[in-house]
Amino acid sequence: MTRWVCLDVGETIIDETRVWETWADILGVTRFTFIAAIGAMLARGRPFQEVFEFLGFEFYWGKDRKNRRHLKRRTARKRLWTSLVCFAQWCRQVRNLDLRDLFRALNAKLRGYYNYYGVLGNYESLERFYRHALRILFKWLNRRSQLRSYNWHGFVELLEHYRVEKPRIVPSSRPRAASGLRA
């Protein structure tokens, strides 16, 4: 006589938190952010590999100074151009502010961008964003009136006067394990 029945539902429960925490440490984002991004991808029905693009980075193989291959990262192209479109809309809205207030807000905006995307190996993308952002700002500052407000030389002097933030790599606030794994 049978007293119990065991049903196999085909699911295996594995705790993968350590793997995801290691990836978060390697990428330089908080563990909560990384795991929340994975959850968002799975909730949308997307493969979890897209979480890397969701966080705004692309990964590719490159060589370091000693000519050894290693994984590099840069700002995802889609994120870079989306950020520039949003920046252009912002410039259009604030172009008539007092210059002191405009440049204070500009520096805050640039600092925030550099704090998020300013990771090792991503300086070229930061520089690209900075160059395009300055061209956009130049365009919209010259549309403040019917006459052209600045030539490029005068605009560069204005940037120096208001000490506009230049691209920079932000050091990680957490020490990382050399191998990416903890003991």
C-alpha cells in the first residue's frame, strides 16, 4: 500500500546570489542595483544577459598596456545618444537662464553623468559625450536672441570662466577582490 507520492516539477533551486554579487562587484555597481536590473529584465520577459546593456554599458575584448587581452567596457551607444538628445532638450529649456545658474546646473548634470559612466576604460565615451554636449550648448546659447551671442573662442573662455567639469574617471568606492571572487 502506498502512503506518499513524490512529484517532480522539473525545477532545481540553486542559490546564485554569490555569482550575481561577484558580477556586480566586477561591474562597479551596487549588488541591489544589479539584482534589481536582472529582475526587471526577467519581468519583461527578456533574457538576463541584456542586463548589462540595461545598466548602460557595452563590453568588448581589448588589450591593456602590456598587450594582454581583457574585458573592457564603454557606454552603450544607445545610451550615449539618448543622453545627448535629453541634454539638447534640457539646453533648449534652460538657454535663457542667468549664465551663473545655467552653468551651475550644467556642472551638476555633467558630474552626475561622470559619476555613473566614469568607470575604468570608458574615458573615450565620456570625452565623446563632453564634446557633443559642448557643441549642443554652443548652439542653444547662440539662439538666445536673433544675433549670435558667442563665437567658438568666446565660448571656450566662457567655459573656463565658469569652470565647466571636464570628463573624469571616478574611482570605485569599494575595494575589489583581485580575482573578482571572494574567499
